[in-house]
Amino acid sequence: MAKNVSCNGKVAGMVISSNPAVLLSITISNLSASAQYIQLHDAASAPANGAVPKISVYWPANTSAQLEWIASDGRDFSTGIYVCNSSTDATKTLGAADLMLDAQVRGE
């Protein structure tokens, strides 16, 4: 059974799951006038700046879209799932609170 996890207002990052889980999909709205990277970390809480993400995706300014892994039965995260924006691709450099997030997760 999938569980929905959403932010309440604009955020820079959010814990989707503090336990091992499978990410099925995530809808991301970048409300910033600037492009940024969206990072998914295998972590139960917010990692420190400089942490290396499991996935990093370039996200254009003022856009909304969905990432989904349903066809492949989801993406496993062995520790937890944390999502955030970043001004850098390869490591976390947390940006401003300008994201709206909605995720579907299994095994939380």
C-alpha cells in the first residue's frame, strides 16, 4: 500500500521517510525564478551540506513535473528518503524554501 507524503507550504527540503522505503513517485514544483538541482538522499533525516545524493536532477525555473519509478516497482532507499533543492549537482548545498513536494512511498 502506498502512502502519500506532502509538504505544508514551500520548503527547501523534506523527509519523505525516516525508515527504509521504496519511492514510487514524487511531484516537484520549483517555484524559484532560478533553475536548481533536486536531490534525493538515502537518509532518515536532513544530511549536512556537502552530502552526496543518491540522485540529482537538474530542475528548470518555475516548472512542475513528476519523477516516477512505478514501472520498475519503485526505487529502494535502505536508510530513509530525504529530498531537497541544491545549487550544486554532486553535493548538497541547500537552497531557499521554494519547492512544493508530494511523494508516494511504500514500506514507510
